[in-house]
Amino acid sequence: MTEEQDHGRRTAAHGSRIDAYVDRYAARATGMVASEIRALFAVASRPEVVSLAGGMPYVTALPLDAVGEIVADLVAHRGTVALQYGSAQGDLHLREHICEVMREEGIDAGPDDVVVTVGSQQALDLITRVFIDPGDVVLAEGPSYVGALGTFAAYQASVVHVAMDDEGLDPAALAETIDTLSRQGRRIKFLYTVPTFQNPAGVTLSAPRRRQVLEICRRAGVLVVEDNPYGLLGFDGEPMRALRADDADGVVYLGSFSKTLAPGFRVGWALAPHAVRDKLVLALESAVLSHSTFTQLTVGQYLATQPWREQIKHFRELYRERRDTLLGAMEALMPPGCVWTRPAGGFFVWVTLPDGLDAKAILPRAVAERVAFVPGTGFFADGSGRRNMRLSYCYPEPERIREGVRRLAGVIQQEVVMRDTFGTGSAPAHAGVDTPGPDLA
Ligand code: PMP
């Protein structure tokens, strides 16, 4: 039974007037469904469970006292501005700082081109709202960010995945997919990509491929939406040059302070060519009138007064240690036949299980053994990813990560034994897109 049918049955039993209304949902609401695995994650958030599932930044490492002083000072001295409506495009001072942040990735842009949004998630929503009619094609890496897939589904886009490997999106596959779709007369509205430290795969598009991807999209007239919340969280060397740095007209860039500062501020942004920027501002206005002036001014003051580059360096070191811990433990403990990516930044490792194993079917057993992950199917719009799981190392302390991998490796090993004995592992769960919710995204 689907969630909607179940809901219908329960309300019918109560004979509620609401029955008449829920039948009248817009067609797009059918694309908005809660995950079947969400209930499991309620259990997974218990302290005894090591969660390698969540994508939550380690905000404990923030200078909370300094943030507290900024907030107090803001209310005391600029309260009437901070607590008032603001412009739909966002606070100018903050937009200037955003341009400074983007310069770290080679982007040369002015504040006039920036729209401040409620996290980059809202930027994704607005860009989709502006570009997508039902049935329009969005190209996306396979796997792709679950929150973006949820947005595309809500606007009834048709997501076509493009293969990727350890160097990111495969340019040959991209060119071929565009070709095939064009021959079929399908309308490709944009390529959605997370080129750097991808969520969920952890891989990064190499420099030569960046040039190829831009060239292919330019020739085919396909807009690129570059979603880059992890770009400054690399573990080695200088930040990667953003796609937007080499194509100001063909790329809409999405950024966020969620991973480099804190997601609770809900401050992200879109950098877009003028015409698109204007539409984004109008779309934002109709969605929320204006973003919170209070959090925008807080983030602006943080950037103006705090050593934010040092703070990001601190995050990088912290996450690098956790990445090393996770990879080291996996190397030592994972059963033969498992393979995984080796991220050079960001939060995530993408695991492929031995043949015949189903990650979603394994999840309940893993949670019973007090370890959680996100099954791979949530990161595809087409039901792929059964043999995959996403592991995150951003939140648990290193000791917990080691313990989590020990438990997980034990569960996978038992599955391998079951497969070898009975010809199959745990019963496969039924298909469906997972939307694990914000703390897991
Ligand atoms: N894009 C990607 C690739 C993400 O991983 C996330 C958060 N998990 C977001 C966008 C949304 O982040 P926020 O809205 O907090 O900026």
C-alpha cells in the first residue's frame, strides 16, 4: 500500500471531511513522497547507533562564543534593520562577501549577479521552477544529490542520469546522452552537476573533463547548473577551479554556507547571468518575499569580523582525519568484493557491495546492529543503486567511525555468507525513490 492510499484509508475510517480535499492534490504532489526508510532513521538517530548516514556538518567545531557576540551586537546596534524585511535579492554587504568567497575558486563576479537564497536548496528549487515544465529533461550524474532529485520530482521533470566514474561525469556519456535525447526530440533544460566532492559519490570532476563538459554543453546549448557546497572542503592543495570560473554565460552556480559555516543559518546563493538572475529574484519574491535579514546580516558580520578562512581550514583538517579513519577501517575490515570511492574532500564515500547484495534490504539488519547508512537507490531517479550505499564521515568522532565500520563490515559479511548459502542475501526491499530528509541529505 502506498503512503497516500494508507492515508486515504485512515481518514476514510474517520469519515473526515479532509477526504474530499486530498483527492484534489495537484498532479505534482504525487511526486512528493516520504521515504519508506524514514522510520528506520528515527531509530538510527538513537545514541547507541553509529550513524554513517547523516550529512550533518560538525557544528560543534564552530566558534560559538564569537557567533553569540555577533548576534547580540547585531540586535543591540542594528536591530531595526536586522528584524525588518529586506530586499528579495539579498543584503548587498553579504553579496559582496559571497563574491570574495567565490574568488577562492577562480570566480570573478560582482554582487549584482548574486541572489541570496534559503540554503542552496532554495536556489535549486527556484532554478527548477523557472526552467522546468512537466516532462522536461534534466540531466544529472548517476548517482545524484537526493535533495535535487526531490526538487526535480516536485516539478515533474524527467531526470536522465549520465554515467560517472572516479573522475566524475563521463564526457563521452554526456555527449551521447544529449545526442540521443535530441534525436528523440526531448527538451533538455539543464545539466545538474555537483562537480567537486560530489554528494553522494565523493568523486571530483578532473580539470580536463571540466573543459570537455563545458564545451559539450556550450555546443549543445545546454545550461549547466553547478551545485558546489563542498568546494572549499578539499583535503589537499588549492581549491578546484569552479566550472563557472570558465563560463560566465553558460553556468548557474549554486553556493552555500551550510558546510563552511553552519546550515542553521540557511544561507546559500545563486550566481547567474543577468536574465536568469532577474527571474530568480522574482521567483524568490513569490516564494518567501525576502530571505531572513537577521541571518543574512549575521553571516555577513561573521565573514567581516572572523577569520573564516582559518575556520574552513580547521573543518578541512577535522574532516580529513575522519575520512582517513573511515577509509583505513574499511580497508582493514570490509569483506572482499566491496569497492568504494576515495574522496579528496567533502563528506561522503560511495560503496558498491558484492554482486547479489541489496543495500536497502540490509539496512534493517545494520540498524539492529547499531550502524546506519543511506541505501544507494535514493540517489537515482530510476531505481538503480541497489548494490550501493553512501557512508558519511562528517559527524561521528573517529572512534565511533571505526566502531561503525566494524559493525557494518560484520553485517555485510553475514550477507555474503547468506548469499553463498541460500543464493541470495536479505530479501530485496521494494523499489521506490527514497527521500531521507534534511539531516540525511
Ligand atoms: N546540494 C548538495 C549537493 C548538498 O549536499 C546539499 C546539502 N546536503 C545541498 C545542496 C543543500 O544545502 P543547503 O540548502 O543547506 O545549502
